[in-house]
Amino acid sequence: MKQSPEIARQFLPINLGLEQQVEVARPFEGVRKTGIPGTERMYGSEMVVLATTDCAAECGFCFRRDYLGKPEEFNLKDLDKLEDYIIDQNIREVLITGGEPLIEPYKTSSIAISLLINTALRKIRIGTSMLRSDPERVTQEWINELGMRNSNRKFEIAHHFNHPAEFSGEALNKIRQLDKAGIGQYVQTVLLKGVNDNPETMKNLANKIRDSGMEWHYLLHCMPVTGNLYFRTSVKKGIDLIEDFEAHRETTGRHPPKRYVVASPIGKIYVDNSRIAGKENCDGKRYLWLESRYKPEDFKDVTLPDICRVGKRGFLEVKYLDGKD
């Protein structure tokens, strides 16, 4: 990885954000309880498995950093229970994450391979930022272990890249090894003030992702976690950046991220100007009402948070704390 102030900003403590107080420390977690420690279920057919709560990077913007190192991770002794739950609840996809799941690569692969063998999951995804922090920890042996079990191409790796300088030679080599093993790969990016919130950096990042052969799945607005005020742009900033891809042809139509999303307590919401249903100012803070594509009947088995309402078109709307440019 190249040295750059944009990379350093993501990891070094900055006092500007430490006094920020928001409503919740963890704005995005499963609303359906599974009864299995170290798992979360947000969507009807998808769930999350926390392979570990340790991390190699501890990014300043991470919404899970409040429980890094805490005993909330999945225990391998619960694999049978997890597999029974997946079958009983007709779960179609599982995301194995953390923390950083590749801190414990063989625990992560044990979970993935067991689920592959004993359930009918459509996809098993591993969410990791290891290629931008310590790519040498992703060994050829580990890649081969997954590849040997991946004849039906059910394994996918969701890589986290926020800046073009993070695409080191070592990272690109690991991407090629994973591709050769037949493991699908895509990229997710967090919109971060002072890191990638300008058109030039986004275009360079788009080219790096395209040249690596991966898909840019989504751009995520930085979540309102206590202590990360200095990372949070306005929601509109991301909309403008996506529109800038369309207005300029330095990149092809396949380069931009497929979606711009906000992570809310009821799940991810795809955002453009048409999804902003209202605005409010309260105690010096700016809130947006964002229209989701969820309906009340999608959550009939859970109690929705107070920041949700039913909009004029029958979809659930979520009150979301905006950032500042």
C-alpha cells in the first residue's frame, strides 16, 4: 500500500469527531433475533455471521468498532444450530464478517465450507478489508482450500477499498489468485470526507477497480456512529458524485458503483434524489426522511424503531442523521 494522507486519515485518531453524540452507537444491526450468539438477521432471506470481533485495522469510521474484541463472535460449536436455523428459516445467503474474518482465516473457511456442504445456500460471502491492510495474510493455501470446494461457485469475497492508493501490488496479486480459484469478488466503498469525496479520486478508484476485474457493488454513506463526525459528508454529496460519473466520460458505463446506499436500522436503502422524502432540523442537526422499498408487512414479526414511518406511497421511511460537507 502506498503512503498517503488519505489512507492515514482512515486509521489515525482525530479529535474532531470524538465529542460527537448520536442517537445510537451501532445504527445497523440485525432486527430479527436468531437465538445464536454471533449472528444477525436483517433481511428475510439473508443473515450475518461474525467470525470474530478482532480486526487488523480498526478504521475510525467503522460502525462495529464499539464491540471490537468483545465476546459476541460466533462459536464453531454452534455450527449445527446455525445450519438447522438456515434450513428451517429458508435463508438463501450468508455474509461472514467481523471484526475482520480473515484475522482467523481457517475458522472463517470452516464456517463457509460447512455451510456449503450442509445447507442449500445460494451464496456464501466473506466481507473483508484485509487486502487493503495486510494482504500477505491471505495465503495461497487458504485460497486453494476455498477454491477446491467452489465447483458450483457459491463463494464470494466482498472487498473493502476506499482509495486508489490501497490497490498495492500485493493486493492485486491476491485478487488474481482468488480469481484463478474461481471465487467471485466485488468491492464496496465508504464515502469519507477528506479521503474520497471528490470526483477525481472517485474516477481513479473506479479505474483501479475496473482494471482489477472486479465489480464496484456500492458506495456507502458513512454511518452516524459516535466519534466519526469528521468523516461524514452530506447524503447529497454522494448523489452528486454518482451523477458526475454520468456527466463525464473519462470512465465507461461499467465503472461507477452500481448503487449508492444508506445503512438504516431496517436495512440498506438505495439513495438518489427521488428517495429523499423530507427534511428536518432538530437541535442543530439535520435529518433526512429516506424512502426505502420495504413495507410494514416485511417486518410484521418485529417491532420497528421509532424513527420509521409509513410514507405516502406505502413504503417505510427512515429518519436519518445527515452529515456536513
